[in-house]
Amino acid sequence: MTTGIKGFNDILPGEVERWQHIEATARRVFGLYGYAEIRVPILEKTELFCRSIGDTTDIVEKEMYSFVDKGENAVTMRPEGTASVMRAYIEHKLYAQDPVAKLYYMGPMFRYERPQKGRYRQFHQIGAEVTGVTDPKVDAQVLTMLCHFFAELGLTEPTLQINSLGCPECRPVYREALKSFLRERLDQLCDDCKRRYETNPLRALDCKSAHCKEATADAPAMLDHLCAGCDDHFAATRRHLERAGTPYSINNRMVRGLDYYTRTTFELVTGLLGAQSAVAAGGRYDGLIADLGGPAVPGIGFAMGVERVALLLGQQEFARRPDLFIAALGAEAQDEAFRLMCGLQRLGVSVEMDYEGKSLKSQMRRSDKFNSRFTLIIGSDEMANGRATLKAMDSGTQSDVLLDPAAIAGEVK
RNA sequence: GUGGCUAUGGUGAAGGGGUCUAACACACAUGACUGUGACUCAUGCAUCCGUGGGUUCAAAUCCCACUAGCCACCCCA
């Protein structure tokens, strides 16, 4: 038997309803804030991700599904959405009409990692991006919308953490300050952090090792090294969040994995997903659009992991409930049931029936299993006098109804 | 790429060398109720315990390998 690929999952009926609910909620909430959907391809030129995410990030170095296609092009199955959306924004010159674009997307992403709880090789993200606004009101609005979305789903547990990563002005200065701090206590750090000291010293700040936590307890914080512009931006973002009534906390040790982030970064974190605490995350990327060959337009956005959101929603039921089940006895009645079913469905009534000519008892059981609201019973008597028995399943009361779709629809609606 | 744990039916699982042609429960099917569900009762539903090899008179039960899944590290949504 051929099985699916490791880390690539089927989403079966029963679970897919939860996904549809998440997606529909995103469309509704994001629409409220004026975002339009954009659909971009799953495959892009490999260079797009190297340039945007960063050549030396883990994603690009070891996690991408990259291959050479039959036209000898180096292509990659997208590991995230922002790069593609910005590529489309630039390629179609959306900025020419209006540099301000508010876009959202949803779909599968691919990363070659070892699967574990809340992490899969094909996973799904719903993301949103705003271009063309530097004002921190937009930072606050993006975060407010994200929290609004979770509130609509009834999820209050994930909490918002924010940080600022500075800009190309102040970050290098901070990076050096941190390195010189770490240099003093390299011997106290774990092997991973020793390795990261050169490549990505900021990572030491959120290392899980107790020794590293202790050693970096008094490490300099990015927030204390922001330039005037970044400092003002962060302060204003906080003020606007308070104005919007969006609760948050500051996590000055938050580190993001993609190179393009500047200034505001954030995560929606939960303690309910094992090692995967981030349900949604994002940040500002003021240099990305220019880096990709577009105009000097700022941007900010986030992505959430749909699998993780679905996990948080738990086993909540989204079962459908048919309006009517038709139980028919005998070939003639079955034919009539089929005619009625087709007519009723055209009238907007959801109908189920049995196709195997089973006993009435068996059909009643099936009707009950479907949790249908009504059952229509048709046998030879009913066929003879043109009326059938309509049973309301919740109360058990029965009535007579004409064998006519419109008449039945009137009773069932 | 590294480490730990697990692997019995449609599902959750019990059983840790012979009494296992594998408990129990759910689900499913049929019937008791000859045309009425949800309750009740009865009956049926794994010749077989991830795959391959080994130990043994005897293995679902012990050993080895492989494979798969899960969780964790790295990293990330």
C-alpha cells in the first residue's frame, strides 16, 4: 500500500470543518479591516527566498524543498508567504495605483523539518501584509486585527508579546554590544550558543538551556539600544495598542528567524502546544520591498499556523445537520424518495436518503445517526394515498404531508 | 541532522513465554419490535498482535534489525 509522505497530512471530514471555520473567520475579520485576498503561486524561483528570508537562515540553508525543473530553473516550494506577496506587489506595480496595500493570503507552505507537535512539512498559514505605511498606528492595527481574529474564534489563551529589533542604523551597534557581553562568558554557554555566537548572537537570548538563561540574565537589551527613530516608533506603537484596547506584554528577548524584520516584531504565544509556543508571528519589514527590487516602501505583516490554531480549537464539533432524511420502503417508494430529494435540494433543503433498500428500522437508525431534524417515511400506503408521514426527530411527533417538494419544504423549513 | 518513547481490530485499548482460535468498551451489522431512531437485550465483527530474522518444545509476549508514528533538540507558524 502506498502511504502519504512524512509530514504531509490529510485533513479528513470531521476535521476539515474546523479549518473552514478558521478560514471563514479570517476572511470575515480581515475584510472588516479592509484587507483583500491575494493568491500567489506555491512555486517560486529559489532566489526569491534566498534574498528575502536570508541566505544564512536555517530555512534557506536546510529546510527548503528546492529542485531544478524541466526547464532547468531553480525553483522552490514556498516556505512562507510574505516573499511571494511582495514579489507580486512589485511585479504588478500595485504601488503605482496606491502604495498602501492591505493583503491577506492563506495556503500551504513547505519546510523540510522533522515533524512534531504543531509542526509539519506541509503546513498552512493565513497571513496578512500592509505596505506603504510607516506610522505606528498601522503596527497597532495589525496586532489588533490579529487579536480580534483570535477573540472571534473564542481563543483567549494566546497572549501577545512584542519587541523591537531596531533598524539597520541601530541593530549592528546593539549586535556588537551583545557580542562583547557574550564574549566574556562564552565558556558558560551551551554548545549551540557558542556556535550561534558568530552566526546569530541574538539567539542566545531565547536559548532554553538554564545555564544560558543564567549567563545572559543581565545581557544588554535591544530596547535600550534603539536609535531615536526606532525608540519613538516603539513607544508610539505601545500607546496605540493601549488606545485600541489590545493587551500585550513586552518580550525583549524575542528573536525572529527571518532576516528581513525591522523594528516591531511580535508573537502570539501559548503554553498549550508543547514546544511550539508561537501560534502567529510577524513584524515590520521596512527594507524588504526595496531589497527585492521594488520601491522604498515599508511593510508589516504576520502569519499564523493554521494547524496550531486548529489544535487550540480542540475537538469542538462543527457537525452539519441535515434538514430531512427520507426513509423509503420498496422500489417504488425509493424512486419517489429520490424524486422528492432532488426537488427538495433544489429548494435549499438538505436531504439524505438510503440507497440500499434497508429495513425501516435500519433507515431510522441512519436518520438518527445523521442527526437529521425530520424523517419522511414513505411506504406502499403513502404511495397509494399521496401523503407521507413526517416525523420531527427531536420531539418524536408525526404529521401528514403531501408528497410534493414544495409542501414538504414548507413543513421542514 | 541528533535523541527518547511507542507499534495489538474501524477506534480506545487489555494481555509481559504455554489456559490467547487475543479481554473489555466504543463504532458497525443483523434481529427481538412482521412499517418507526435515540434506551434495553441477543448475536456477529483481529486464524491474529508493524515487517523481517533469532532464542525456545512453545512468542502478541524475550532478543536483534528494519520500517513507521509520536515527542523533544536544532529551528520555526
